[in-house]
Amino acid sequence: MKVAVVGGTGDFGLALARQLAAAGEHVVVIGSRDAERAQAKAAAAGAAHGTHNADAVQGVDLVVLAVKADAALPTATELADAIGDTPVLSVASELRFTKTGVFPTDETRSVAERMQEILHGPVVAGLHSLAASSLADGKAHGDALVCGDDAAAKELALTLAADVVTGDAYDAGPLASARALEGLTAVIVNLNRRYKGHAGLDIVGL
Ligand SMILES: NC(=O)c1ccc[n+]([C@@H]2O[C@H](COP(=O)([O-])OP(=O)(O)OC[C@H]3O[C@@H](n4cnc5c(N)ncnc54)[C@H](OP(=O)(O)O)[C@@H]3O)[C@@H](O)[C@H]2O)c1
């Protein structure tokens, strides 16, 4: 599969790009607002190449939108025409960090659902439970969850997800499930803070 990781210069996108490239079955393109930075990070991650975000999304099977969470929707707006009908995987979770804990925002709908209103092609959401630090040195431990309303796009994202975790990639239902998956990130970060670790998910009973 040919995959563009928009924001692939960041902690999560770079770790994801590295693991996808290591899997050996994908052509990975790193996108950035700065083409030179993208090229340097692509070389470091073993990706095929790096370029400006709007060029990175051309001719790929799947776009992973991995920019900083509060830039996800503005970036989707900026790249909507460049992305066209290509499926997009949203990994963003909007979180509010406070001294007493990490909270989801008060938005009723997920980032992914709002992104679907901006983009022309199908949006799926997933990989929220995979910490960048866990992905940095190898496959992330545990399972991955992906949700979406478009079956073909979800299948692409599930294939990608299965290649970067030690466990399995599971279909978690419609795009509205992203409300729970994005909220779960707050739970995971709170666990990490309390127990000083890198929590992941293991789905049991299936
Ligand atoms: N960190 C994790 O453990 C983790 C786990 C699961 C999911 N996620 C999700 O993955 C996404 C990236 O997280 P991260 O921790 O990797 O973030 P990050 O390192 O803070 O940022 C990722 C990239 O976003 C781009 N960016 C920053 N500000 C931007 C702006 N205003 N407009 C457009 N692009 C901008 C930057 O790329 P350029 O400057 O090169 O353009 C940056 O390298 C988030 O949506 C997050 O919720 C993170």
C-alpha cells in the first residue's frame, strides 16, 4: 500500500512511518509543511521520500493525518482539494491537560466526524491507543482499533494497523465510535501518568 503520513515529522507520525517502512510492504511518504524537514525525517525513518504535505498526498492509497491534534481540522481544510477522494485515517484526539488529570474536550462529536464534513473522500479513525513512544522502537504492544463508515477505507486502515502492532487490528464499528476511541486516549494518558508506563490495549473474548 502507498501511504502518506501528513505531519510525519512528529513523534507519532515518524514512529508510524518507521514501523510501516520496516514492515517492508508499504511505500511510505512523509509529509510536512517544510519539504526539507520531511526529506530529512524520511531518510531517518527508512521511508521512500519526504515532501510538502500537499505533494505527499498525491497518488497514495491512504493518507494518515498525523499533525498535532489541534491542527488536524485546519490541515484537513487546507489539504481537502489535494487529497480529493483518497481515504484518510484520523489518529487525532483532542485532550485538555490539567494538573488534576487529562480530559477529553466538551465537543460532542469526534475530530474524525468533523473531519468527514471537510474532506471529499471517506474518513476512518484509529490507532489512538498506540503511544508514539511504544511505536518508536518496534511494533506497539497490544491491539489496535479502527472505526469508519466506509468498508473499503476501513479495510485499508485495518491492514496498516495490523502491521504496526504485536496483536491484532479490530473493526470497532462506525465512524461515531471515534468519540469513544478519542476519549479513551485521555484514559490511557491518565493511566500512564498514574502508573508511569506506556499503556496499550488488549481486546479479550473475541
Ligand atoms: N503522541 C502520541 O503518542 C500519539 C498517539 C496516538 C495518536 N496521536 C495523535 O497523533 C497526532 C500527532 O501527535 P504528535 O504527538 O506526533 O504531535 P506533534 O509531534 O506535536 O506534531 C506532529 C506534527 O504536526 C505538524 N504540525 C504542528 N503544528 C502544526 C500546525 N499548526 N499546522 C499543521 N501542522 C502542524 C508538525 O509537522 P511539520 O512542522 O513538519 O509540518 C509536527 O511535526 C495527534 O493528532 C495525536 O492526537 C499521538
